[in-house]
Amino acid sequence: MSRFIRIPLTARVALVVAGLMVLLGIAASQQILTILGRVQTERVRELATAHVEALSVALGPLVLRNDVWEVYDTLERAASVSEKGRIAFTAVSDASGQVLAATDPRRAPVGSPFEALAMTAQTLDALSLSGSQSILQLKAPLVFQGRLVGQITSELNVGDLLAERARVSFLLVFWNAIATAGLALVGLFATRRIMAPITLLAERMGRSAEAPEPIPAEELPPSQTEFGRLAATYNAMAAAVREKAEAERRLAARERFVSLGRLSSSLAHEINNPLGGLLNATDTIRNYADNPQVVRRSAELLERGLKHLRDVVRATLEQNRIDRSGVSASLADFEDLHLLVGPEVRRRAQNLVWDIQIAPQDVAPFPASQLRQILLNLLLNASAAAGENGDVGLCVASATEGLRVVVSDSGPGLSADARQRLLSSQPVPPGGGVGLRLVHDLVQDLNGQIHLSEGEVANQIEILFPSTARDEG
Amino acid sequence: MDQSRRDVVALLAATSAALSWPGKGRTTPSFRLGLTPVFLDNDANLLEQLGRALAEASGFPVEFEQRRTYEEVTGLLLQGSVDVAWLCGYPYLQHQDTLSLLAVPVWRGQPRYQSYLIVGAEDSATALSDLAGSVHAFSDPDSNSGYLMTVSDLIRAGQVPGSFFDRSIFTYGHRNVVRAVASGLVRSGSVDGYVWEVLSTVDPALTRRTKVIAKSEWVGFPPFCARKDRIQEARIRSFQKALFSLGRLPAGRQVLDLLEFDSLTSGEPQLFDGIAARMSDLDALR
């Protein structure tokens, strides 16, 4: 069955047509042969009846007076005029069951027992042409003037009828085979022609794994047909899929800016807070310009504040640099992350556990941009989930097969939708952000694996990046 | 000629039919000749030629009256339904006191013929005594060659004719006897030697399936007879002359050739002495 399913649909239809034709041919042939057999049997029965009736009329008085010669002479003349030598043999007995005469006296000598001749003979009523023997033997009572005066047995040569039946059988099989083969071929071509739009559709669908390719206008079947409508629907669907994919792509690209936007207020605080101190320092310098100790201390304060501002600005710039896709990750990226996440964590008075147990070479195989985006998204998510006074943690460690990153929080855990976004490639359900889906796609690009674990104390998202990620990615 | 000869022994030997020969003048009553297919197959072609030749030779139309058996034809002759009949020597002798000889055919130089005892070509029998308990075919109970000869032979051999054969049948035709033996319907048959010889030339395929195992003495050929009391009638005289003169007329010659006769002659009753002797053997048994 499975082998049959592997056969192309067009050939399957042709095979089914051929099979049905064979069945039809067998049924029709059987019917024809049955009718032919019935007609032939009827014909033989009529012939045999006429033969017996004629002989009864002619032989009755002769048998009654045991006139051997006249019986023989009559039989011989009857046989000589029988249709195409149809009557092969006839024997007649008297009332006592002794042969009076036969067309072949040597086979049925005068006076021999009649019953021995007619043992296998059929009666007229039961005469049937169903066997394969070319000689049909029948027997009938010889009645004259209402009296049973003897019996007749005749052998009918039905070889020509059997040959005719065999010939009809052969012709039926022969022409049925030709008709079946011809119709199967026609079925194959017709099916291929009918199925051409479907084949085209399947080809188009299979050509691109990411998004179905629309059928060009010049290849579209006429629009009023079912296939035309199917093709139009397919094209509309393909266009929708492409648009959706494009929208998702644009959304993902924008996500980086979205996450940055979420940081903007806390970054403003981060810049604003030291600004007061720095302005105080400049006032102090202006007011105590003659006190070198105060100026020095103020300058140091000013330097520290400006350095902090510089770091914040650099980290922000770094996060949004466009041409850094080829840059390898370094320990500084984790410091940047700490700096970027810090304001969110502080704003919510959260406890941040920052555990980076790696050497620079451990992160070198990974692209900085993707790694930073992944971790930033997860950390901002964790911070949002942990709520006020919650716990947020990042643990990065070297593993035997690559880099192991665990982001933890004390929040309620991921919702089902969020899980789907993070773990599967299925279409994103309507509503909700695309941050987690972006994480999923980026991890997949790096051949990483994401595991979730929800404990009583903390929820953990663990990501394993294989060290070959860069080569393959 | 061969075709015509073949016609002599054509089929339909068993039917009893009347065939009339339309003469020149319908006003003249026909002269009636009785025939039996025992001796002569009622072949239409032969009868037509014979009728035409006899009419030409006698000057009046001749009508054939055919019956199946000698007994019937003899009866017709005795009661006057026919003027002349072509009989066998045996019925002639049976009614010798009433009948007169009119003419006797001359075959192979003499007005005599023989009776043959025949069996199938493959049969091992060589004499009548070998045929005890078998089925035998006679041609006619009033036929000399087709009955009397064999029955009297059995009597002479001390056998009882009624029980020597297991069964005997009558075919009412010498040709039928040959057919019965050839087909195996019967083992043996009593047949007119003249008929068998003619058949051996016109239908050798039939006679080849039989063989002659005994021949009788030569006895008088089946004669044309008329009633004694009418022998002097003019038309019967004229008919007798016509028979004698057949060979001199082209049509008559043709018929004689068909029948393989040399001529017809006036036979003497002594020709049939052999038959008479056998009749007395049979009468002795009765």
C-alpha cells in the first residue's frame, strides 16, 4: 500500500482506471460468454429436439415392426443431410432396449444393449453446452402414436460452437486488454493534464522552504476554473505569508531599539543624577579656585562623574552600533550589560547577582552583538518579572562544550504564550512583544539550546552556546 | 456414360413411388410396366431413358408402376394392374401356371446370372458355414439370388434357415444388401451377382468394402413376364418386339449399355431349372 502511495498521483489514477477497466472487462466478458453459452445451448437444444422429433416421425413405424434396414437407411440419410455434420452418431433401440440400427453399426451392432451406449447421455430437457467436450450425447424416448416404441441416442458435434466460444473468449480478452491499456494511457495523459495546475502548485510550494512562491501570472490557469480559483487563493496566501514574514523581520530589527527605549528613562536618571554633583563640583571649583585641595578634590569628583557618563554613553552607543556584527564578544560586553541593566534593577530596588566566571577566550568565539541582545532582552525581562525588591541573576560560565548562560529571576515564571515565543518556531500569537521570539531566533542562529526550569525560589532560563557556533553561524 | 451408370445405382432405393412416362398421345391409354427397386434402382434418369426407348420402340407410351417388393409387383401383374412386369426367376416360377416369359436380358453373352454370398472386406469367413449366429441381409423374400439361393444352400447343408443366423433382415434392394454389409450393419449378405458386378465398376468404393466368398451356379436372369391369358394381346406382343429390338435403336442401345446388357432374348422356361430345384428343396422343408 505504501509503495502504491509513492507512485505519482497521475500514474495512480491511470492504474485505478486500468484496474476498473479490467474489472469491467471481466464482468462484461463473463456476461457475454454466459449469454453466448445460453444461446448456443438453446440452439443445440432446438436442433436436438427437431432431430429427435423428425426421427420419431420417420422411425416410429419402422421401429414398431423392427425393420432394421429401413431404420438404418433412414438414419444414414438423416445424418448425410444434417447441418455441417452436426449429428455425429445416432443409434435407435427397440422397446426391449436392444439396438436396432445405428449410423455406425460397428460401434453399435444390431442387437447389442442400448443402455451401454447412452450411459452418459443427457436428456433433451437437461441438455447443456457447459462442458469442454466437442461431442454432446443426448437420449430421448422414441414415441409413436402415443406409444413408447424405443429410444434414440445421438451424438451432436458441437466442436464448432465450442471453437466459436473460445474464439469469442480470446477476442474479448484481446480487445479488452487493448482497450484497457489504451484507456489507461488516455487516463494517464488526461490526469497529467488535469493535474498540471496541482503539480505547478506543489512545485511552487516546495521551491522555497521559508515562504511559498507565488505562481507567475502567465502560468496561472483560467480564473473561472476550480484550479484558477485555487491558484489565486494560493497566490493571495503566499503574498500574505511573505508580508507577515517581512513584518516579523522588521519587528525583530526594531526590537533592539524597543529595548533601548525601555532603558531610556532610567538612562536619563543615570545621566541626570551625577549631573547635579558635577555642576556642584564646577561651582565649588569656581568658588574655591584658590584652594588647590578643594579644586583637586572637586576635579576628581568631576572626573569620576564624567567617566561614569562616558561609560553610560559608550555602552548605549555600543548597543546600537550598526556595523558591529562581526565583532567578537569580550568581557567588556558583560560590563556594558551590567551598566545597561543597572538602572532598571536599582529603580526597582532589586538584588542583582552578577556572576561572570569566564576568561576572555571563553566568549571570543561568539558574536558580541547577538550575545548582548540575547542577554539584555532576557535580563530586562527578568527584571520586569521579578518586580519590586525581587532577585535577578546572571551566571555565565564556561562549559565543556561551549558557553553556559543562566538568567534567573524571582518572578512568577513565563506565561504559556511567552514560552511559545521563546522555545518554538511556530507563528507568534497575536498580541505581546517579539523580544522573546528574537531571543529564540538569535539563539537558533548560534545553534544554541534553551532550557527552562521553574523552581520555588527562582525561575531559570539556561542557554548553552556550542563553541562551534561561530564557524557554523 | 460413367455418370449415367452411377445414376443407375443412385440413392432412394427404399421408396415406393409411381413414376409415369408421358407418351406422345394422351388419348392412347398407357402401357404399364411393373418394376421393383429390388433389382433396379428407381433412378429417374435411367427410367426416363428406358421409358423413352421403349415408347420409341413400341410406338405407344410406357408407364412405370413401381413397388417395393417382388410380392407387390407380382400381385399387380396377377391382378392385371400392370401389363408386363420385370420380375425375378423365383416369383415367375412361383406363378409359372399363370405367367409367361416375355423376354430375358442377355448379360455377358448369356441370359443367366449368379447369386453372391458377400461379407465385409476384413471378415475372416470363407464359406456360408462360417456365418452361423451372425446377422445376415437378404434382399427380398421372393428374390432368387437375394434369398432363395442362400436359404436352399443352408437346407442342403442340413441347417435350419430360421435359426442358422442370429438375425436376418430384408433390405428390398440388392444394392442395399451391399451397403448393409459394407457398413457393418450385417456381417453377410445374399446379393444378385449381376448387381454386385455392375456396382464394382460404377461404385467400386462400395464393393471394395465387401468381398464375395461364394457364388451360386448360373441360373436364368430375372425375366420380363406377362400373364399367360394376355400374352396374345397386340400391345403385349408389340412390347415384346420392342424389347427384342431395343439394341437396334440408338436410345435403346444407350439404355442397354447403361444396364450392361447385350440384348434381350426370348428365354425358355428351362433356363430357370436351377431355381426350380432350389424351390423344391425349400418346399421339402415346409
